[in-house]
Amino acid sequence: MSISTKKIDWKVNKKRSEYSLAEYFIERLNKAYNLNYRVIPNGEEASDADIHATSENSETLNLQLKTGEPGLEHFWGTRIKQGSGMAVIDTNIEELLDQIIKSGERHYANSNDLILLITERYQPTFDDGYALYISNKLKNTTFKGVYIVKLAAFDAKHLYEGQIVVVKDIFGNHGNTF
């Protein structure tokens, strides 16, 4: 397989992954706010939005997804077991989120029109108090909205339903989870 073929395969897989993550986010957003958005891939390479979400009754949402960027695969650090199910995470999640958000603000000229989705798979859910804490620290961003999309695991071993953590909500409900 040539290098150019590998690049094309990687790009196709990345687009497919972005689409499925955007679908998951929009499905949860629709359910949480009784909306009817649907996901449309963005075919324009020069656009800041990876995916658009459209609805007959509402404005188009422009989604920018952060998936598999350098360092995100180690985003949550390692867990050090502390007895009866408790664990210590050896990283500063708020600092890493802040870096991702600030980097996006510098990179995208029209960040005020973009909804940033920071995506991950199979990681622990945040309790409501921690989600509110993160939101209070990070919601003052130029992005229209910022959400952490924790993808569900659909297999017999991992009955994990996933979670959306609202850092900055487009409807003003900062710090919620759904």
C-alpha cells in the first residue's frame, strides 16, 4: 500500500469517525432539548466546520471535532487504584481542556460560529458537580459552544451509555450533563 493510499484511508476513517461522533452528539442534544437536528457531512476542505447539523426550525450548527489529535489518546492520564473502586487520575483535566480550547480559538478564525466537540471513547463519566466546576472554569471561550462527547460502548463487557458534558452550552445551560 502506498503512502498516498494510507493517507486517503486515514482521512476516510477520520471522516467516518467524526460523522458517527457528531451523530451521537446530535442524538443526545435532540433528546435533551426536544430538537430535530440531523447531521450533514461538510464536503468543503477549506471550511472550519467538520460537520453541519441542520433543522427546519433552527439555525445550522457548525461542529468542529477534536478526535485523535496528538496527545488526546493520553488525555485522561492513568488511573492508580486506591482500594474499594476509587482511583486517582495522574493528570490535570481542566488544564488539558483549557489547552485544547485555547488552541482551537487560535486556529479557527470564526470560532464564535463553531461548536467545539472534544471527543473520547470509554472514559469515566463526570459527576454533575465536576461538570459544573469545569464549566465555570472554561465557559468564557469564543466558541459558540463547547462539549465533551464521551462515546458510549455497546458491547456485553462494557455497558456504558456515554455522556455529554456541557462546558459552554449554546442554550445557556452550562455545566449540565446529558
